[in-house]
Amino acid sequence: ALRRLHFESYTMALADVQKRSEGHVDNELPRKMPVAERAARLAALKRELVGLEIDGDLEPSDALVDKFMNMQETTGVLKYVPWHELGRRDMELKGSKKEQVWKSDPKDGTLRQVQVTEEPDNDFSDGYRLHKSWQRRGLAMHMARLMSWSMHERLVRWFVREFHRDALPGHSKIGLAQIQRAEEEIFTRMAEETRDGLA
């Protein structure tokens, strides 16, 4: 049994190294987290965050978790994920559609047809929906082991507090565009701090 486990582990590790070194078109797509691992991480998160019901509009989409997992395990580079991509699992199940696109293979330059899953855009038209989007991002980053839920919540609370703060005399109130620019800058700084790799 131990010999079989060693053989299978070695085979999977070798295939992963080969895939990363060849620079195939599939490497541009986010690596999908195995179903069992996703379920285990979500269950652990639900046990850890007692009192927070992680379902419905709070459960992050699989595509969002996969994006952060790809940053953690494949590219090693943290990137900002725009608000419209902070999708919900229930909406993903209802509205995802597959589309065939042509991409050039960086190895030999040939065109290959690949299947891409298009997710429905996230709705952040009001403060409640935007706050839920931020929470989904925090849960997805926690599942991908990029940032803890508590640290991400500190960031979200700061954004919410600044958004609702009364404007100073002679100044206008902070808008969503300013918060989005601040978020992009924070993620850029975090990417600079983790230049040596996210691990």
C-alpha cells in the first residue's frame, strides 16, 4: 500500500512539474480545486466561523475560489479581482455557460480551441450587495489560504466605515470609485510585498 501511494504521489507530482514547465494553453486557465478538498475547506470554514451562515448570497463561486487557488499554487502572484467577478455559488449554478475560444499555444504558436466557462457578472448595485461581495472574496481568499477571514474583515470594515463617514466641510463624500481605486492600490502593494512568492 505504501509503495502504491508513493508511486501515485510521484506520478502526480511529475505531471504537475511537467505541466508548469511546458507553458501549455491550459496553464492560463485557473486550476480547479478538487471537489473533496473544496468541500473539506468549506466545512472547516463553517466550523471556524460560528454564527456566519455561509450559503446563498454569501457562498463564493467555485470560479472565484479557483482564481485565488491559482494565484496561491500556480502563478505565485497576487492580483486584484474586480468586483463584477466576485460571484455567488448559487448564481454560478444557474447561469454559467461554456464557450469555445481559440488561443495560441505559447510553446509552438499553433492555435488551439479551448473551452472557457463564462460566469454571470456579480451585482453590486447597492451597499448591501457590495458588502456581501467583499465577504465572498474574504471567504474565497481564506479557502485558498491567501488571507485570513479576520484580516480581510478588518479591511472590509475600514472600507464600509470610510464610505459612510460624513464629508468634511468643503469636500465631497467618498464614492465607490475612490474605494475601488484604494482597493486596487492595496492589492498592488500586497503583490509587491509578496514578490518572492505567496507561499
